[in-house]
Amino acid sequence: MKLYQFSSQQKLPISIDEAWKFLTDANNLKLLTPPELEMKVQYGTERGMYPGQLIEYSVKPLPLYRTNWVTHITQVKEREYFVDEQMYGPYATWHHKHFISEIPGGTLMEDLIHYRLPLGFIGKIGAPFVKKQLDEIFRFRESALIKHFGEYKENAHIQNDLQETQKHEILN
């Protein structure tokens, strides 16, 4: 069985604390998931994220096909990363690393996913469809995060620093 890889990066105009709080709340997954997947969080979100946590969702990855997806949070390093692995769900293997790091004017969010598809040869045939679906899901997520937090402006922090310096010089 082939191991596939998918990665994504997005810059957010928020503090690392705000990013961590938002991204480690599994209840926010519904906001970040395309509506056609009909994601519903079943259980496991009563407490903050911790190693050993099990979270169950139901999703509809294909028309007329709904499945439960149980993820196991295997690692958490506060304000840096967490890892979830599928225990049960639509993939043969799913290992998802979520990283965040502070950047000027915000937070860099990075995802690295390794996955295997079920059904052997049939799964291999469906690999381009799955890759396309992951691309669409992460494009939706990027758009949802921009709607929720606003767009990261590459040099906004430099302009803000300059404006603060100018205000200081005018007042002195």
C-alpha cells in the first residue's frame, strides 16, 4: 500500500495563543470543513486537547456514504504542535501533524498529512480523486479562516511599527 503525503501552509493575522486556542478546539472543525461533507462532532470535545484524547466525528466523504471517523490525539506540545491519527474511518492510515509558529504580524499554520487509501488497487485508482478532495477541503479551510480572522498582510506589521514610530516622533 502506497503512503501518500499532503501538506499545507497558511499565515494567520492572529497571535499564537489565539491560533492555538482556536485550532485545538475540535468543535471548530465544523467551521473549517466544507458543508457537503456534513461533518458532525459526536464526542470527545468536552475538555481541551490532550495526548490520549479520542474524538469521534461523522462525515460524508462521498454522496450516499456516511462514515464515522475516530481520531486519537497522540502528541501535544502547547503552542507548537499536535498530532492526530485515525483509529477508525475512511482511510487505511491517517497521520496528521498540525504545527504553528509565531511570525511577524501573526502565526504560521502548517499541516503535514501522511495517508494510505483502503481497498488496495481500487484505492490506488481513486488516489487522484482523494488528492483533489484534500486540496478542496484545505482551500475551503483557508477561506473559512480568512473569513473568521481576516487576511494576513505580508508587511502589515512593518507598517504598524512605522506608524507607531511616527506617532511617537510627532508626540515628542
